[in-house]
Amino acid sequence: MLRPCSIAGLALLAACGPVPRPQPIAVAPPAPIRTTGLERVIGKDARGLVALFGAADQDVWEANARKLQFGSAICIMDAYLYPPARGKEPLVTYVDARQPDGRPIDRASCVAALTRRAQAR
């Protein structure tokens, strides 16, 4: 039977062993944001969006950023516009889309549906 002093001594000796090196964690790079089918929207200013889709259903400003929302029975699209440089006109840098009930929808499909909506008017 080991005495308490022997156990403590063994614990101290174990602490003197080699320290394992931390292994790097492999992190996958973020997936690129697909913009295929969004060429008609990305990089446009507000006038370009209104010309393409008609009047926005919502127009929200927050500081120098702007969100224009367009909707139809098929989908709702939010276009986020930010100025490329100080004093420049805000341009669309990101688009989000969803079905009216909140379920996801392909953004390019929504752009196509909203374009058809505007042409029907």
C-alpha cells in the first residue's frame, strides 16, 4: 500500500513530464457568397433597383446604410446598400431573400420573380 507522501511524490514527478504541444485546429475557409444570378442587383444604386423592380415596399436608412425591401406573392427581398467611399452613392453589396412565410428561397429566383412582377405592372 502506498503512503500519502508516496502518492504526492508520484504526482509531482508526473507533472515534470513532457508537456504536449497544442495542435492547431483546422478551420475551413468560409464558403464564398454566391452571387450568380444576382448580377442585376449587386452593385446597383437605389435608382437602378427602382427601375428594375418598381417602388420599394420599405426604405430604411440607418446611419449611411440603406435597406430597400421589395416583395411579391412569391418572395420578399432585402437589398442592403452601403457607400463605397465617403460621399458616394450607396450601392447594393448584399441581398437577402425569403418566402412570405419566412421559409428560405434562392436569392436569384427571387430577383427573377420580382423582375417579372415589375414587368406585369
